Amino acid sequence: MNFLLQPKKYKSLAADAGSRAIMDKTIAFFEHMGKTRLTEDFNRKVWYRGFVDFIAREQIFAKLLTPRAYAGGDPDGRWDTARNSEYSELLAFYGLGYWYCFQVSILGLGPIWMSANEAAKRRAAELLRQGAIFAFGLIAFGFLGMGPVTIAVDSYGPVTDNAQSVYELSTIETLPNISEEIKKEFGFTPDFENAKMYLEENDGAGNTFKATAKPVLIGTAVVGATTLIFSIIQVLTKMFGGPAVSAGLSILNPVFLLGLITGGTTIYWFTGASMQAVTTGAYRAVEFIKANINLDEGAEKASVTDSKRVVEICTQYAQKGMWNIFLAVFFSTLAFACVNHYFFIGYLISIAIFGLFQAIFMANAGGAWDNAKKLVETELNMKGTDLHDATVVGDTVGDPFKDTSSVAMNPIIKFTTLFGLLAVELAIELPVATSRIAAAAFFAVAVVFVWRSFYSMRIKTGGSEDEQLPAEPEKARG
């Protein structure tokens, strides 16, 4: 309450003079900036360079966030939760950006001080004395802070897409006296003639929203992957020493370079395999529809049984495709972790980099293909023409691009790096011969599922026993 009413007269709750001096200096810094400057900087999203310089000059974070054992004899240096809480409230009063910087640094330093790594503790204490903050942590938590916005933007696309589908499937315009009922119940006259066009245009906006949101989700995976990759590097540094690890992670190291190449090829295999599963499932669903659902005899809707069968076919192929891909990724991660730790770090770095840019490309290209079809249908009014047929073919590529492969890159990157951290820590403890044998065995299993992801999912003209279509079509209903 003191902060809110009269910050200049605030009396610190801390008993010692050093803690009170920290609070007083911080209040003086912000009061000198003034409310107008603070508000303008917040609205214009100005980076708080002055605040960072202030905490470095006055050793604020070094005093507040360094345990006494590592404070270098500074009498005011200690980790005091009560004092940190008071300082956190002070920063929150003047601006969430300043509070955020302090909180992220606390979150980053906590695991370091609780660990048994003395070298890391001394290094962290030295960096605090130099005025460092957890800048990478700010990026990671910044991504997480965008979560509500990203979810809202990404959800808009499916809502608009489903709205169009629900309207078309409802055939509401065919119901007798429906216009009069809507007018009576809701107070407006429905425009069935233009409703579908409006919904299609809105769906085009939804496609753009989805293409914008998906790369942000992939970005969170890459940020998390980078953190885990550095965790692996720290583990290796502790075991083998800094110079050896630096040499091993050099681009001149052929093992590391091969890992970079392997990670890139894995991303392109994954995108191809996931699209193969979608394409084969769609082809089988169309085959079933052509053989079993006949709407040429005056019927307007397929039977519920046939509709459920179409959904079942699509679900089966989605599950089969993703099962093959997951097991291939799982066993290849184990294999590469056992081959060589520098190879594996290169592999993880490449997975993150190639995965990010491939996901951005596929989300944007898929949205462009989908919107090209919408443009031909709504703006050019050329439905049923050769141009429209061409855009429909393009949309069959765009949909798996933006809704399957690009989205699935997120869990692939996260799983590979998180599971890889555990796998490489186990692998480096194994004898060399055992590690090589395990790598060969895991890689052989991975190759089987890579083969299955393409050749087991390919479109077959004859169809295997489990792909045979029912001989007796379900009668469509009117």
C-alpha cells in the first residue's frame, strides 16, 4: 500500500542498512525517470537498457541473488527470500517488465544454486557481479507469455473452417418456412444466398491466422530444444573438459558435421512420411465413397453408417502413419545417442534449425494454397473451371502441409531433445563396444519403421486384405 500511495516515503521492511539502501536506490532510479517516461517506454515497448545498467552499476542482482558463500565477502550479498519478495513487489509497482526481468533471473539461478556444480555456481556469481541477467530465459518465458494470444489466433482457423462445414451439412436453407422462423425468433432475415460466400471468405482469414500461429508454437519447441542442448553440452563439459568439447563441436569435426546432415535429413523424411500417411488415408476414404455411397439416385445425404466408416478409415491411417513415425524417431534417437555424443548434439541442433524453417515454410505455403482456392471460389467466381480444379489439387497439398506436417514438427522437436538428454547421459556411461552394439540394434529397428512409414503406407492398386472395401454398399438416404 505504501508503494501505491507514496513511494517516495516508503520505509523498507528490511532491518539492515544495506537492504534498505537497495530499495531506496531503486525507488530513486524510477522516480527520476518519472511516470511519463515509464508509461511511454512501456507503450512503445522500449528495451529497459537503463535499468539493466543501473542494476549492474549498483550490483543490485549480485547482492540480492547470490548466496553468501559465493558473494565474495560482500556483507550485503545473500539470498534472502523475504528481501527478494519485497524487491519483487517494488519492481512490479513500477512496471511488469522490470519485475519480469527479476523473476526470470530468480528462476534461472535457483537450479544452479541448488546443484552440486561448484564451477557453475562460481561462474554464475561472477556473471551477476558483471551485471548479467537471464536474457535467454526472457526469450523462453516471452514465448510462453504469448500462449493465450497464440491459442486464440490458432483456434480462430478451425472455428471458421468448422462453421462453413456445419452450415453446408445442415442444409438449413431447405427446411420449410425456416426464414420466417429465424426472423421471428432472432429478429433478422437470413441471407442464405450469400451466407456460404461469407463463411468461405472468413475461412480464408482463418487459414492466414493458422499459418501465423503455428510457427510461434514451433518457436517454443526450438527455444526449449536449445536449452536442453546446452544442458547436454554442460554435462559433457563436466566429464571431458571445455577444450575437448569445444573441439568436438567444431564444424571441422566430421562426426559433428555428419550429425548436422543427419538431423536435416530426418526432418525431410518426417515431413514426407506424415504427408504419405495423410494422402493414403484420403485415397482409401475416396475409394470407399466411390464404391459405396451413391447420391445420383435422388438422395441428398449418405447414411450414418457409411459416414462413420469414412471417419474410421481416416482414423486408422492416421494412427498407423503416426505410430510408424513415432517408433522410427524413438529408436533413431536412441541409436544416434549411442553412436557418438558430438554426433548427437549436431543431430539435435540440425533437428531444431531445419524443423523451425521447414515448419514456417509448410504453414505459410499450406495457407497460401488453401487461400488460392478460396480466392477463385469467392472473388473470381470461377468454381467448376480448370483453374478451380488446379487450386483444389493444390489444396490437397496445402492441407497436410499446414495442418499435419508443420504442426507435428512441434512434438517431434520437443520429444527428440528431451528424450535425447536422458539417452545421451546413459550412453556416455556405457563401454564403447556396448554403445556401438546398442546403436546398431536401435538403428536397425528404426530403419524398419522408416521403411514402413513409406512402403507400408503407399497406395496399392490391388489393396491388401485389410484394405478391401465392403462389397455391399450402404444405401444412401434421402
